[in-house]
Amino acid sequence: MNPTTYTHQFLSSDQPTTCPHCGLRTEIISDQSHTNSQIQIHQCPDTSCGFQFVVTNDVE
């Protein structure tokens, strides 16, 4: 199985996450916020868009 490479990463906020391409509210397809990586992978539910991206906390 080939790992997916995500080229877009965004910071999380207290607002619902929306697709940066079309503006629809996204769906979390993988929640790894409880692990060391502290990320969530989001996908736009619009079948004509389907944009996937990583959302991360601003942890330094």
C-alpha cells in the first residue's frame, strides 16, 4: 500500500473547517489528533471537488 502524500496543510481553529477550494464544510476522514502527529485529514464532500488536506494544531 502506498502512503498518500498531502501537499496542503492548514492550521486548526475553533471554527468548522471548510474546503479552501469551494467553501463547503469538510469531513474528517482520518483523526490522528490523539497521537504524536496531532493531525486530522479532511476531505470536501462535494464529488466534483473532493479536495483532501491536512489540518494540524500550531504546536511547537
